[in-house]
Amino acid sequence: MIAKFFSSRTYIAVLLLLVALLGIIRLKKEPELYPTGDAIEYTIMTEAFYNHFTPDVRSSDFDSFKATFCKSRKWEENDKYAVYDAAQKFIASNDYKLLDFNYAFFVDKTGKKYSCHFFAYSFINLPSRILCSLIGFNPLFTHQLTNFLLIIITCFFFFKFSVFDRFYTSLFVLMFFFSTNYWYISWQHPEVFYCVFLFFRILVISFWKTLLGYFSYFNCCTSKSTHCYSYCWACSIYFFYGNNFNKKTP
């Protein structure tokens, strides 16, 4: 009976529910929503995509973020409200020249302002931000929701496509959750995004889907620039020896 349970879809559903429950408990352990680290840049870039579907940051993006935040809490209850306000003043000013830089935003040759961080992670937060506009929750929670969904979706795909048996697959899923994901699920940062695509790379390369694996690795590099060196090295190997990589093992 136990063996039958482990081989059934019910077992996968139970473990996914367990991971989801652990993720919710981890988020509940946070005393309050806090804009951690580079949260200002990532939250405002998400706001930019939500407002005008481009990564350049405008003063109006700060206004809409503040208006959404104030639907659930007072602006002064945002622990970094003063930094948000100061960054908005920099974005709103036209008295800056090319490559002037402040609050992790810089000026391009046309006078537009961009974040120094790549926008891939902020872009995938767009569905959560749209949901935020419909339900009206704190916009700082949108990134936590995205992180949570990325983890659950990745665990599901690993169960669906893993070449290992259920026991080892379960171990990998739990190790994936209790890695940096457990600690960074509450951060408005791309660490979970990075781990998810790195995990996808391991998964698809195990099936010898090499090009898809390198595409996943490329997405890792958008949030962790230090991996660009190893990515270029890996792509060079694939370019010269790709036919050998694409051969299935017996």
C-alpha cells in the first residue's frame, strides 16, 4: 500500500502541498513587509512595466506605487519611504547628463532613467502586480507571491520530468526548497529567480535538451552577472562539441 502511494499522483500532490505550506509558514514568520536590499529598484521597475510596459523608470511610476501602497498602509509605514522619495526626486529631475548615477538608477543619452539591474526579474513580476491592482494588497508582496509561485511551479516540473525515481526526486525537491529559496522567498530580489532557472538548467540538461539548458542558464546570468564568464565558456564548449552533447546516453 505504501509503495502504491509513493507511485501515485496523490503523493506528488501531497508533497507539493507540503512545500506550499512550508513556503506560507516561512512568509508568515516575517513580522512585516520590508523592502529588502535593492527592493526599490526592482519594485519600481515592475511598476514601470505595469504602467507603460518599458523598463525606463519615470516619476509617475513612483506615484502609482505610492498610491497602491497607501491603499493598505500609510506611506510613512514603509520603512524605506524616505529613500523612495529621494530616488523619485532624482528620476523627476532633468538636470543630469549621460551616465549620472544615484540610488542605483542612471541616465541614458536621451535623458531617460534606468535601473543598473537587469529587468528580467521585474518583468516576470508583472502578473503578480496586475493581481495586486485587482485585489488591492500591498505592492511589496507582489515579489513574494512571484517567488512562491516560481518555487511551486519548479517543483511540479521536476516531478513531471525528473529522470530519477520518486524518492530521489522528492529529496531534490526538498533540497531545492530548503536551499537559498527558503531564506530569500520573502525578498524583493532575484535570488529565487536565479535558483529556479539554475535548477531548470540542471533538469533539462539531464534530458540532454542542451540548448534549452543554456537558455535557462542565460536567464540566471541576467541576475548574477558573475555567471556570464562560465556561461560563455559553456556555450563555447557546446559550439565546438554540440553534436556529442546531443547524443543520448544508452
